[in-house]
Amino acid sequence: MKTMTGQMTTDEQYAVVVEKMKALGLRVPARGAWKETVGHMKGSQHFAEAMRLGAEWRAEVNRQSIEELNARS
């Protein structure tokens, strides 16, 4: 059965996807379940450290990418 997603609401599209995933044997968490974890890391020194290290890593990778592009030009 082919479905035109342009004619379906987002809720209907979500329901179709969930149905297909469950048919494949996958466990599907409740819609919006991710919202329960929002804010759980607030004030965590480990999370702050992870964010700092991630930012440093991204800055270094970006710098290297720019240097490589400049070397090729």
C-alpha cells in the first residue's frame, strides 16, 4: 500500500512509521519520551566538561579543515 505523505498530518505520518517499526520487531518509545530527560544534566560538572571538550575538538577539526582547503587553493 503506497501512501502520499503530503496528504497526511504529521501525527498520521508518525503513526505509520511507528507501525512499520513495530512490525519489524523494534521497540518504539512513547512519543516525546526524550522530553523526560531534558534538564537532567543541568549543573553537572561532567556534562560541562564533555561540552567543553567537544567544543575544543570541533574548533581543532574546523581549523585543520580550513588549513587543508587553503593548502589546496
